[in-house]
Amino acid sequence: MGYAYDDQNIFAKILRGEIPNKTVLETEHTLAFADIQPQAPVHVLVIPKGPYASLDHFTQEASDAEILDFNRTIGKVCEMTKVETKDGGMGFRAITNAGVHGHQEVPHLHVHILGGRQLGRMLPRD
């Protein structure tokens, strides 16, 4: 049984131009845009243009070109938004959720790039 992909999800609609977005960067295989409910001063979503439901789906089935482009786009977004760690930069958090246990809300792979302030611990320690 393969991965399920719902082509009616909000990110698929954004990719088809049915829903507007505030594009930060677009490449051949990737779209990066501002989150409409930002959780930090910098909050950009990076999505592949292909129909990939989650990170494991993407890494197992995407082409090498798609994988390279997606990862390089993440790096460019970090540079453009000035959250990169190069030259003493303050850094960022990259988050992707997958499936029910990961609390994935939209069934299209997306990486949140968050930065611009101290974000605190991601998960509490037990």
C-alpha cells in the first residue's frame, strides 16, 4: 500500500493558483511562502511542488532533482530571511510534522522555518 495524497489540500490548491499566497521564493520544484498565522517574526513554509504527503514519502519517492532543489531552497530561505547560522547568525527552527502522531494538519509535505526570536524548547523534558 502506497502513500495517500489528497489533491484537495490547501497547499495543492495554492500550487494550482486557486488560493493566493505571499511567495518568498519559487524554484522549479519548490515553493516557499509566508505562513498566514505566523508563530515567530520569521515563519515561512517550504513545500515541494510534487504530490508528496510527508517527509518520508518525499525522501523515498521524489527525484534527486526535487530533493536537492527542496533542500537548497530551505537554505536560500534562511539566508533571505536572515535566520541562517552563517557568520554568527542567531539561527532558526525547521519543523515538519508527519501523520497522526506528528499532528500533521495538511497532508502535503511542508517545512516550517521559524526564527527571529528565541523559540524555547521544542518539547518539554520528562
